[in-house]
Amino acid sequence: MRLLWVFFLVWPSLGAAEVYRFIVEENPPYVDPYSSGKGVFVEKISDVLVMNDKELELYFDLWQNIPPRLHPEKAITLTYQKDVQLMEKWAFSKPLFILKTGLLTEESTTIHWKHLHDLRGFRIGVTSSVTYGEKFEAFRTHLKIIEAPSDLQNIEAITGKKIDFMVVEKYMLDELLEFIPTTKKNSLRWIGKPLIHEMPVYAICSRNYVGCRQRLTVLEEGLTKDK
């Protein structure tokens, strides 16, 4: 079933604002039709467009419906994939966001690790049905993995000393910490060096759309410095 939420942000201007139409797939907390800002990525994109006197027109749809809509609707979407086949048809921005997956632990925990084998012997919390990059997934059988149904339950497991670390993406973690009491939040530490995994997020639009490249440039100039 097609999702047809539409969201507008307009910065007051003397003339009609140029409209940037985005068609995106739901993927909380990054893109979320049910949150007030429609997701962390949408909020950041909105801020950039507002600062450039642009208007955001936002549609949510299932991914299989999005690529056929991009050219006829002169629209942009976000993707986590980039390969030669895709680049033949779509123009890609520079990475607008980087999903950085690291380790969360208690503030009192001391560890200096460089390679995944340094994590052997520790209780590592992961969330069911979530994958954490090829290297981690290939090595996970050598680790003491403890699965939980949700990231929040893994955070509770850390504060309850049932696990030593949890694997979590930083934007996701920032969202989760909004639901954690301050005392518990202050007892936690995110380790982002080295990373478990990182994944770039791109904006794409049809190469056959004349305004595509210029719009991607506006997004790049406003967002690449955010990483």
C-alpha cells in the first residue's frame, strides 16, 4: 500500500520558493513519518533548504515504488547503496550522512581495541534482526554475542551489568538516549574509534532531469560539513 504523507517547510520569501520534492522510504529514526520532524535526516535536509530559501515537499512510499517516480516527478530520494549499475541511471550526491556504528559501554569500562578479536571474552549485545556490516557479521561467531529484541533492552542490559558492550549506530543511539533517565545516560560512553562499521547515505535523482545536479549540490554544500 502506498504511503501518501506530505510534509511542507517554507521559508518566507518575496517570490515563490523553489520546491525540492523528496520521495523516501520510512526508516526510523532517520526517516520517520510519525515523528514531529519526520526523522533526523529529514530535519537536517529541511534546515538546509530553509536556509537557502527552498521549500521541501516530502512524500513517503515503499522503496519498490520510489525509483519509477523519480524522473517523472523530478524528485530526490535517499539511498544507502552505490554501485556502477545504479550510477548509470541516477546522479549521486556526495555522502550527505555517515551512519557510524560503534560500541556503547559504561563510563567506568576501560578498553583499547583495534581489531574485532580484541573483543573476545566480552559480552557483546546486539539487536535481533539488525546487521552490523560484513566484517562484524563474519566474525560474530568468534564473539560472545547476546541478542535482545530491542536497542533499549540492550541499554538496560549494560546498566544492569548483564553485558559489557552493545553495538549501536550513533544517530540511533542519540535518539534512544532521549528515553533514558539522566543518571543512567551519564553513566554511559559511546566508543567511536575504531568503528564497527560505517555506511554513507546519498541523495539521488534522475540523470535525465536537468535540475538534478544543481539540487544535489545545494544539499552537499549544506550537509557534508555536518558529518
